[in-house]
Amino acid sequence: MRAYVLAVLAGSIFIVGCGEPKGAKVDILPQPYVVEPSTLVPPAPVIHEPGVTAPPRDPTLAWAPPPGSTRQWRYIVIHHTASDIGSLGKIDQWHKSKGWDGCGYDFVIGNGTNSGDGQIQVSTRWMEQATGAHTRLTSEFARQRGLTPNHYNEWGIGVVLVGNFDHSMPSPSQMASLAKLLNYLMARYQIPESRVVTHGGVDQTHCPGRYFSRTQALLMARAMRTVANAE
């Protein structure tokens, strides 16, 4: 039953379009948001980057914040890299080349290029529970909404999937891994579905692309919870 439910949902990814709000004016699309991997967490056999040790057997062990952490996250913000290739290591290089202190995201989900397809990589930023660098609002847009420009960086967990979803769909493995990660983070921080958002859902951008479906990700997460509760 479990395999059937997940197979049906994964297959339906290919017919569900992007669920981001329509009508947002986008003048200039952002560069791909892209810090050295600290821990890798594969849901299946993976390709490890050079010099990275094997992950623990239980993926959630690596997803847990460090002991004693008291930071309370309110949102999960989903992105794409807007690039055909990538990994946590690659994104780290890209961001450091811009003068940043490392990857702006907390979690990276690979597409099989520089890391495994569906492989979840945990950034140093997450392990340090540092403020994100993935969803900074324009000053005007933030003012219109009564928020600070850094609102979603301060309160949001940044999750990025490698790929350009304006050109193609995320892989079934990526979506399955995203659903697992969403369930873990939502349960741990009591984040409701209404606060699992896309970058384009809270800011004037197309990220994570027209072929990514927030609705489908949430439906897959719900199905996983249903199967787990029935066992």
C-alpha cells in the first residue's frame, strides 16, 4: 500500500503545474541562490562529494538542530537553484564567490549531478542555527506587507532543490525527499501547511519555477503521514 500511494503521487508530479501566485510583477529575476557541506543525508544510494564522510543511517539524526538550540522557526521557504547542476558544495562556492559567508540555505536536495538524486544535504548554516540568506524582500515590497526585508530569513528555513524548474520538473526522488523533510520540520517546529511557502509565494520572483508545485509537495507529505500513521 505504501509503495502504491507514493508511486501514484510521484507520478502525478508530471501533470501538476506550478502553484505560485499569479500576477506578480518581476523586473529582474534573482541569480541562483547558492557553504561547504557538513553532513549528507541520502534517502537512497547516493554519490558523495570528495572528502565527505558517509551519513548516519537514520536521516533525521542529521536533520536535527544541535543540542540546546532554542530557535523557533515559523516558515519553510522552498527554492530552486535555477541551474542544471549543483550540490551543497557547489552552492557554497557560488555564494562565497559573491563575498557571502557561505550557502544561504539550510538544506539542499540534489538532482543527481554533483550529489545524489534526492539526496538531502545539511548546511553549516543549519547546524549553527544562523539567520538565512535566501529570501530577502525588496524594501518596497516589505513595506507594503508591513514586514522587515529580512523577515523570511530570520524566521524561515530555506530549502532548495537543485534544478531549473522553469525548464523542467523536479525528479520524483527530489519531491519524495522534500516531502519527508517537510514532515520532519513541520512536526518539530509546529509549522502549519499555510506557512510552507515558495519563494515566489512571498516575494516578487518566479522561484522555484513554473514546473514546481507546492500543492503536490504538500499532498505527498500528507500521504506519507497517512501511511506512517497506519503502520
